[in-house]
Amino acid sequence: MLTDLKNAAILVVDDEKPNVRFLEIILEEAGFTCVRGTTDSRETLPLCRSLRPDLILLDLHMPYPDGLTLLAELAEAREADPVPVLVLTADTEATTRYKALNAGADDFLTKPLDEQEVLLRIRNLLRIRFHHVLLEEKVRERTDELHLAHLDSLRILARAGEYRDDVTGLHAERVGVTSACIADAMGYSPEYVDMILRAAPLHDIGKIGIADAILRKPGPLTPEEFEVMKQHTTIGAKILAGTTSPILRIAEEIALYHHERWDGDGYYGLAGEEIPLPARIVSVADHFDALTHDRPYKEAWTVAEAVRRIEEEADRHFDRRVVEAFATLSHQDLM
């Protein structure tokens, strides 16, 4: 820890050159290797951005901006990165100390400075600083681990849903990739595209609740069987319901509504923009993948045939905006 402290970046701000030089000397003699001083308080914010100090030693009474003004100007940046500030001033008034501490200073020393006390205060503040940084790193690592575990769970859940009528489980992944490509082509943000990539593979999770005799039937379904098959949308939505995860909320919408049609002739009769956008996107991706791969009840179509059918169904089965975005993709790469 002591080695880390000596590598800390320290910024000294004081309008008196002898004061700056005094602090630079005692810090360098104590083994600190990254000390930067300035007598122009106007340089403080630019230096903070370039140096990214671990500690600021700040005088109060300086030509504008003074120390209290700088504390106010630094407040927003210190919310995100709480760099400690040690105020050093010749003003011995208690009200001055109160103002500085109230403005965000972490500690306060009056001039003339005692060399040993300055170094002890600096080391104490830096220890707090590095403990805070270390804690943040551990929290960030744990958060990343939980996020990766969450994504792994989504992938496993999607494969479980597809395994019973697509033993490879690749249909779900392909639909996710195609859906994300469509969302990207429509101009949505990388964050939204990533959520579609994660949520879309769960579109058929409800097939877990459909009997094999119907799910794998090598021919057309009877009207009664089709009514049972339709239940996979509600089953999927129930499996995914009740979560605070943004990805799973989108997945719930997709599971429930990906068989809706733009003209209102889908499972639940929603039409046009009543159908959630993620479901409209996945509807196109799902149909493309289903058409271009063998199923128990049909042989695969060519890519050209599948693309042509989807384009023909714009404004009837599919949202034209989604179809137009899909048309710009390299379809062979989606196989």
C-alpha cells in the first residue's frame, strides 16, 4: 500500500510560488513520484482532467477563482470520482474552516504548515482514496461476473426452449443475431441492439409446455392442435414474467406477440404499431430462419425465395420498416 501511495498523483494549487515549492520538495523527499504544482488557479480544472489526481492540495485565498469557488466547480466531477481535497490556508477563522468543509473539503490545515503533519494528513487521505478505489474495482468485478452469469443463463434458457424441436439449439441464436442486425439497420442504439440480441432467442421458450406429438408432427396441424400450439406464446410470457431485468421484459413481449401480424390477423389481433417493436423485428427474423431451414413439416426454402416472400408480406404480415431494414442485410451471412 505504501508503494501505491508514493505513486499517487498529487496536484498542488496555491498562488504563492514558495508555498507550492515547499510542498513539492517535502513530497518529493518523502518519495512521492507524481507531484504537479500551479500558482494559477484557473489551471486547476484542466489539470484535473489531464492529471487525474488522487489528491488535491488547495489554497483558499487566491485570485479568482478562489479555493471555495474551485471546490464548487469540482463538486460534479467528484461525485463520479471522489478525489480528496486537503485545504491549506493562512486563514485561522473558524468560519473559514466551516465553509471549506461544507463546500466539500476532506481535511483542513492552517499555515504555517508543519512538515510532518502535512505528510501524515496526505498519507491518511491517500489511504482512504486507495481503499475506495480498490472497493470500487471489486464491486465492478463482481457486477461484471453477475452480468456474465445472467447472459449465460439467458443463453441456456433459450437453448432449452429450442431443444425439443431444434436439437441443435441454433435456431434461437440465429434469430437473435438476425433480430439484432435488423435493429441495427433501423438505426437503434448499440445498447438497444444488444438487448434485442439477448432477448430474441427466448421467443419460443414457451414450447417447453407443448407436447411432442404436436411440436414434432411431420405434417399440418389440425385446428384443435393449432390452438394448442398457439399456447406457447402465453406459456413463454408467463415463464418470463415478473422480472426487473430489461432484457427479460423485452423477451416477455417478444414471446407473447411475435406471431402477431401487421394487418391484425395474428394470434391476438393486435395490428400495426400496437404490436411491440421487438416482436415485429423478431417476427421477420423468425420467419426468415424457419423458411430457410428444414422443419418436420417442410423442406428448406432458398434464401432468395425466403427474402422474396418476406418482402411480399410487407404491410400485411410484417412492418414495412422492419422489412426494409431486413432487405439491406447480407442474408447469406445469417444462415
